[in-house]
Amino acid sequence: MLVECVANFSEGRRPEVVAAIVDAARGPGVHVLDVSADSDHHRCVLTLAGEGEAVAAAAWRAVAEAVARINLTQHRGTHPRMGAADVVPFVPLGDTPMAYCVALAEALGERIAAELSVPVYLYGDAARRPSRRDLAHVRRGEFEGLAARMQKPSGVPDFGPAAPHPTAGAVAVGARPALVAFNAWLSTTDEAVADAVARAVRGSSGGLVGVKALAMNTTSHGQMQVSMNLVDFRATPLPAALEMVRREAARFGVAVTETEIVGMVPLAALLASAQYYLQAHHFSVDQVLELGLMDLASLQPAAGAGGPMP
Amino acid sequence: MLVECVANFSEGRRPEVVAAIVDAARGPGVHVLDVSADSDHHRCVLTLAGEGEAVAAAAWRAVAEAVARINLTQHRGTHPRMGAADVVPFVPLGDTPMAYCVALAEALGERIAAELSVPVYLYGDAARRPSRRDLAHVRRGEFEGLAARMQKPSGVPDFGPAAPHPTAGAVAVGARPALVAFNAWLSTTDEAVADAVARAVRGSSGGLVGVKALAMNTTSHGQMQVSMNLVDFRATPLPAALEMVRREAARFGVAVTETEIVGMVPLAALLASAQYYLQAHHFSVDQVLELGLMDLASLQPAAGAGGPMP
């Protein structure tokens, strides 16, 4: 069961602390795909992937390290946060079911509360209250507002004490689909056109449910950009977003000149795009040669293949 | 270095002989992705894949088994053939260079000649004479014409005796790019339209260099089909073929209703299709999440990832 974990910690200024958290995460079966630290945000994000149990163990080690090293009473940054370990979502990869990621989140949350005495909120697909699906809602008031908030019935955590950890606050542990960051450049410098396209496409203003979109003035290209997040690429796939951008831009005689997939993208999002545009309605992922050589779920050569690779 | 080997043997009627050849091929590091036997053709095709050395060793064992069990003097089938082991091409997968597959073909050819006394012709990208790039040319005259042909200078094999093996004939060993079999159904029952589209698209009649195409009357769909082979999907990619089919069909007011990718397809062909249609001109395969988890070239977890998977 392959999963990704995009763990957010409230440390972006002391490189030795970021390194200690990353070192804690490393271990057998865990791939550290990315580490990014931002000094203004005072925050770092680790992208971990591998087998679920190994990734959950790595997330646990990183959270424990962050709780030991970060003191939120001393922390000021531009990014909202409520904990030393702030947000820990598990993301299913390949055929892994979301329920498996929810179970990982629940187990990690229980352990954090039990062994570190840090209160835990379950969010996203792991939420036990509808209001907690939304991370922004869970984190409202941030670290400084946590003590007051936790005394109300609506603020009782899912695991652990009904009071913040004195230096580490609280942590949101959850499960969510993989995000795809997808930008489209338009053959125009007219910000009004890009605004109109972004507004038509994004879900919050009547467009596609799974799309967040903003017009961006990207001077490096000398063109306007529609910057999108696809929050559930299975429900709202890349071609659905791109075709809508193309159509809305065409109203103004504007074309898409290029797109950009930012950072990591699940293979399934790309295979679904190829299948859509090739009209290969009955295509199966089993037909992909290289994938037949390995069992993605276990990272081992496929079963029945005559033994391990030399 | 991942490779595929699509080995063709002149046995499609005795299941126990096909099974013996397949069993001989199996071994550590070899994935038997497909076995197909055809009674009319009196021929079977094994699709093997894995690390080059392991696949070459598997091909060697299968060839030796076929040479021991098949007597071409008793063999009649509809498919042209000149050997018990008839054609053994190595196909590069992933980033494997063609030169590596040529080297595998040369080493296997030498061994077949030395240990089995079967003459070997190198063909495709492994050909040492331009005329031998084309398999049909190498196999002209088939098993029955081999003895006469081999006495001419043009018929001298690349390895082994200048006379056919008495029961196993000769074998063509080579290297070639992966084939993609790709069919497009048209919104018409008019065979003349499908013929015109196929003729416009296929290289031999002035169309795309890397495309073979035929009009097929596919009654199961109640529609005409353009059946294509893309012989070098890097030079002539899937979108190039499909867009040309669409354009030529549109001349007749006909649309593509669906396409079919037949059998196995290299991942690169699909990723290139997604990149083309999404206009993601600067996309890199390094951005694919699942591929970051493993080193496709070795089928081992990526280096520097903290140790082997449990």
C-alpha cells in the first residue's frame, strides 16, 4: 500500500532543526522525495513516500523530533500554524484506498496524543466531524487561540488532552487526495482576460468543483497565467480543467500557449490524460509495459516472476 | 538496463512444447509478460522483460529448448519462418540505449552459433548489412530456401555455419524499438473512407514514416477501423498518428469514435501523449510521483533512500 505524506512543521529558519526533522524521518522503506523550508513562512514541508507503515513510522519520528525542538511560544511567521508539527496528511498513491490513509492518520493521531501529550485533530477525509474536513477551520485562531478554543465543545480534540501542549500546541493529522498544481499560460498580457478565465474555471465562483484558480501576472513569460490547484484529480481531471480554460480563453480570442505541472504528479493523473485525449476508452493500466515489471503496491518485482531481481 | 524480448518460435500446436519453451525462459529476474500461441500460424510469441542480462539468458534457454524440440522439416503454418527459434529481437525499455540491445543481440547470436551450431542473422538495429535491417528480407525463401540461399555471398550468416541446421534452420537475432499497436474506429461503415484514411496515414504510401496502417472492417463495432503499427513511437508518436487520422477522416465528415492500444505499451509513449495534449512542454518524467519511488533502471528502490525496502 503506497502512500505519500506531506508533513508540515513550524520551522523554516534554523537549518539544523530542519535537518534534524528530516534525519528523524529517514529510515528503511521511506523515500524523502522533497524538503522545502521557507524563512518568511517559518515553516518546512517534507514529502515522504513509500509503504504506508514505513511512512507512518517516519512521520511519527519527525513529529516527535519537531515537538522536542520547536517552541511555538517563540514562533512568528507569515503562515498560519497551531502546532510545532502542524499538519500531517496521508495521501493514497496508486491503488491504495483512502480508507487505508484514514486508518494511518487515526493510528498516528492516537500515538501522538498518548506518547507526546499533544492534542490531535483529525481533518480532511479522516475528519470525524464535518466541520473538521476543512483544515482552515481546524486551525482557526492558531496556536495563540488554542487554549480558549479547546474549552468549548466544538474545540475538543479527537485524541489527547483538551488543552494545548505548552510549547507544541496541537497537530492536525488527516488524509486527503493528491493535489495537482497545474498552470496555463495565455496568449495575452490582459489581466482582465485571465481573471475572467480563472473565475469561470474555479469552483468557488461557479466553475469546476475540484478546481481552485487564480490569475497571475507572470512576467517571466510576458503572458498572463491561470494558476490552478486540482484538489481531486480523479473527480476533476486535468483535461476537464484544461479544456475549460481553453474554451473560456477562446471567447476572447486567446489561446493556451503552454501549461506547467508544478512539482510531483501522480502517474494516474497523466495516464488518465493520455487516455482522454487519445480516446482510448478501454485502456487499462495493466497494458503499461514497465508497470508490468513491478508490483507498485509493494515496490517488489511482481509476484510469480521467478524470484527477486539480481 | 531494462529490456523487452519478443521471441518468436515455430510451434503453435503442441501445448506441451510451448510450455517447455516458456518454462525454459522462466528464471530469476525475468518477467514473462505474455505468451501467445496461434495454431494457424503454428507459432508462439513470448514477451519477456527485465534486466538485460537476465532477459538474454532467458532467451538463450528458450532458444536452446526450441532447437531441441522443433523439427522444421515437419512444420507447415501460414506464417513465414526460417527457424525453430525464428526471430529474437531485444527492445530497449525506459532509458536503455539501443546500443545495449544491439550488444545483447550480438552476444546471444554468437552463443547460439557456437553452442547449438545454428546459423544466426543479425537484423533490425543490430544488422551489419543494410539489407538485413528488414526482417522480411532476411527471411526471404524461408526454411525451405535456406540451403540454396546460404551458398551465395549475400546469404552468409553473421555467426555460425554457412549451412542451415538440419532441423532448426537459422535464427534472426536483432534489436528494434518497441512497437505500439494502435487502432482507431471511424464513425462510418464506408470501407472506401477507411481505405483513404489508412492510405494517407501510412508511410509506404506517402504518409507518416513510422506508421503502418490498414483499413479493417470490424463488425463487432459496426464501424470501420484504421489499424496501425507505430514502429518507432519516439520518432512518430501516438498523437501524430491520431491527429492525422482525425484530419483525414474529417475530410469525409467522419470522426474518430474510439481508439484501442493493443497489448503492452511503453510508459514513455503514454507520458509523451499526455505531455503533447496537455501542452506541458517542459514536463519531466522526474515529476511522476510513483516513479520517484523506484529506480526503473534497476527495479530497486531509488538510491539514497535510506536502505532497502522491508
